[in-house]
Amino acid sequence: MNLPNKLTLLRVVLVIPFVAFLLLPQIPHHYLWATLVFAIASLTDMADGKIARKYHLITDFGKFLDPLADKVLVVAAMVCFLDMGLCSALPIVLILAREFLVSALRLVAVENGTVIAASIWGKVKTAFTMVAFTLILLLGTLSEFSWLPDLPLPTIAGVLMWITALLTVISGWDYLWQNRGCIKNAR
């Protein structure tokens, strides 16, 4: 297994400490620890792609696993945010619907001998999602310090989630449109 694929697997493994830190307020500065783990996991997404392209280590396994690892991290964060009252369910449902749809499209493509790599809209969506979620976590970290004024974290998180949902729907439409031939030729 090459380094980019190992980094992708690391991203999946980091979901466990991320969720533990975020959902256990008994841990001192739990938001801070969750933010650090999430940031590291997000950076592995950037690093694995750059390394794979630079050293020609792109594999079908990586093309398939990388977006799946992103989904695991993002879904874990969204479920935690929902549990913590930081967002409503509707943008999460839109995001999940797109993720299932694109995953199904990828499976249909694989049956036809094609691997669908991430599109530019998919990359924009993923980058914005990682930045938005990191910002939500950073604001949560700041809220742990009593000397700072109260931040409207649920409001800010809700707005960021809706922007994420909008970009997710746009990228989903782009995947469907760009790969409509796969759907047409599905067995």
C-alpha cells in the first residue's frame, strides 16, 4: 500500500478520537482537541492527493477510498453537530442524499469498468466543508474560554451548514450531469 492510501486510511482512523473529543465535554478543552484532530484529518486529504499526483501514485483503490474517507469524517462531524444542537437536520439530509447518490453513481461506473475521480466541484465542496467545519470547531474552542464574549455558535454553524449543503447539491448535480452516460448505459 502506498503512502497516499495510508494517509487516506489514517483519516478514517482519526474519526474515532475526533468524535470522542467532541462529544465528551468532561475532557478539558475537548473542542480544542477535536479541532486539532479534525484539522489533521483534513490535512491528510490534501496531502494524499498532492503526493499521489506528484509521484504518480494514483490508484483505483485511492480514487475509491479517498472520497469514502471524506464522507466518513464529514458524516461523523455532522452527526456530532446535530447531537450538540449546532445545526438542523435538513442540510444534513441534503448532504447525505447527495453522498449516497454519488456513491451509487460510482458503483454503477465501476460495473462499467470506469472509476469516477473527484470533479472540481467535488473538490470545492470538500475544501469548503473542511474549512467550515474547522471554523465551527474553532468557534467552539473559543467558547470554552470564559473571558471571551458569547459567540452565536449555533447560528454561525447553521449558516455554514447551509452553504455546505448548497455546494454539495451543486457538486452532486455536476457529477450526475458529467456522468449521465454511465447512468444511461447502466445494466
